[in-house]
Amino acid sequence: MRLWWHFRLRQSLWAEFMNQKYCPSLHPCFADISSGVSWTWKRMVAIQGVAEQHIHWALARGGGGWNERRLSEVVPGSWVGRIMGVVPPSLDREDSMVWAPSISGEFSLASAYWISREGGNSSWLYSRLWLPGLPLKVSFFMLRLVGFRLPVMDRLHKLGIHGPSRCFCCLYPCQESIDHIFCTGVAAKQIWGYFEGVIGGFRDSYTLRDKLVSWWLRPNRNRYMLYLFRLLPALICWNLWKMRNSFVFDGHLRPVAQVCAAIFGDLRDIFLNRFQGHMPFGQDWPGLYGMVGGMHRVSRTLVV
Ligand SMILES: [Zn+2]
């Protein structure tokens, strides 16, 4: 964690070297492990998700104003004007990186120690979001989702930014919230239901966190199945988010069946990539689920 902090600070020759070597044209948060990299870098990438949760920025130099063009690339046009109305800070110093767990804002080994040994719910929850084979962009999206840091309407309203508040998914639109988009809304229910129906044994969830935990805690002795129970919820959430964004930004509502097919496609691709040669793959979700389950039986038979 200490290495990651110094790497992100970029105040040493070593940090500059690592940045140039591993993410010359990439934000460090999107850096990945490719073959042939050093052990130090592997260890750093392994801890980056935890470390980044505790790195904040104290903004000082606003640069005199907002970059309207870049803003309009990331938020809807109707918000740009409102954001432009907020005066950015204009202190005469650089933005600085802050280590949130310490009072001084400086990194300390003691605080890192407490974070790493923290056994509480939230660190367990966050630790579920890093999974080999799952694209990092999806892990980072999940990190923001579980931390309620996505720009959905109920959050933006609290920040004083107003836009259309109706959800994309219901006949009688509701207030858009994270739990609604990802768990209790009509589209979310249909999509979770499609995948859960094949597995069976799921009860209703009223919050996204409850939904995720009900997947992650499903007991199973088949390691492929455990992998699937961790992977699939992230893919469902990621595709629900894309479905919501294509409605909000492009006015296009994708049919639920199409989104389910996209989720299945992502799932099959990741399984093929990771376990190629280990198992055949079904052409649809019930088929794939049956084969992943069967993998357990085959391997146990061989062991006996
Ligand atoms: Zn809805």
C-alpha cells in the first residue's frame, strides 16, 4: 500500500520510472498485469483497489474555470450549465493527494496496517470486487457502485444538480436511485430473475448490497461455480448501467432479452478465456450453468 501511495504521488525517480514503464498512456487506476512484469508491480496492482479507496484529492488550483468540452464528454448536456455555474477553487497551490485514513493526510504505515487487518463488512464487500478475468473497468465501476458513488439522479439532486428524475425501466417511472436501477426496478428484476431462475433458491432483495451478498455467499464446493457466483453479479450490474446510460444519453431503451444476451456473452467470453480447454461451453445460459455444474462432478470422479 505504501508503494502504491508513493507511485501515485509521483515525487520520486522510482515513481516516475514505474509510471513511464507500466502506464505511459493510461491512468494508473486502469493499469493491469501483463506477462513479464515485475513482482513489485504485481503486488502493487493487487493492492491498488484497496489503496485507491483511501486516496482523496484536495483541489486547490481550479485553473480558472471548467473545461466545457471535457465536461460535456462525461455528463449530460443539461448538467453542464449547472456545473459551470459552480466556481472552482482558485488557491495558489497545486492539487494535493490526501491519505484519508490519517488525520494529517499523509500516508502512515499504522493506518495502512489497520486498513489491511480490518475485517469489517465493507472491506469484505470490497474484496469481492477484484476477480481474475473480470475487466478492471468493471471492477472500478463496481467499486463506485458499492460505495454509492455513481452519478444517479437521487445523488445528483442532493448535490443541487437537477435533471430528469424518472427511471428508465418502469411503466410508471420512479425516482432513480442505485437500488432502483440495480435491484428493485422492473428491468433489474427481470434480468436478475432470468439468471437466478435457472439456479433457484434466491429470495427477494430490496437493496443492491443484499442482492450482491446473496450471490457471493451462496455455498458451493465447485470452484468454477463459486467463480461464477462472483463474476455474474458484476456483469449484470455493468450491463444494467450500460442499459440505463443508453436510455438516459441516447434515448434508446434496449430490450431486456438483448441485455440478458449481452451479459451471457460477457460471461461466456470470460469463462472461455480463463478455462479454455477445461470444459465445453453451452450455447445459452441454462446450458452454460449446467456445464459449469458438471465440471465439478467430472473432476471429483477423476480424483476418486
Ligand atoms: Zn424503474
